[in-house]
Amino acid sequence: MQSFKKSVFFPIVLLIAGVAAFFLFLFVTGHDPDKKPLTLIHWVIGGMLIGPGFGYLIRWRKMRDESRP
């Protein structure tokens, strides 16, 4: 049995958690994207929250490709 960190579910959970954290950040700061567009700093913070999920997804894909004959 694979460990949870080596499965595909770990990056998916990180992606979902990053998106949820970004929306929570927007809610806590009181930013309404319908009234005012997101600024560069909002995009940077969103990328920092969502990015680790993509990194683990790339790592998982590389591990999967290396294990194939």
C-alpha cells in the first residue's frame, strides 16, 4: 500500500486546500472581486497558496513515469 504522501490524493488535497485558503483570505480581508479586480499582490498570495499542490502533482507524475517500465 502506498503512503498517502506518494498518492495522487495528496496534491489534489493541497490544491483544494490552497483554493479554500485563498478564498478565506479574500473573505477575511473583505475584498470583493465583483466590485474591484484583484491586484498583483492578491495574485501572488493566491499563487503561493495554490502553488505547492501543483509542485507535488508534478513530483507525483515524475515518480509515476519513473516507475513504469
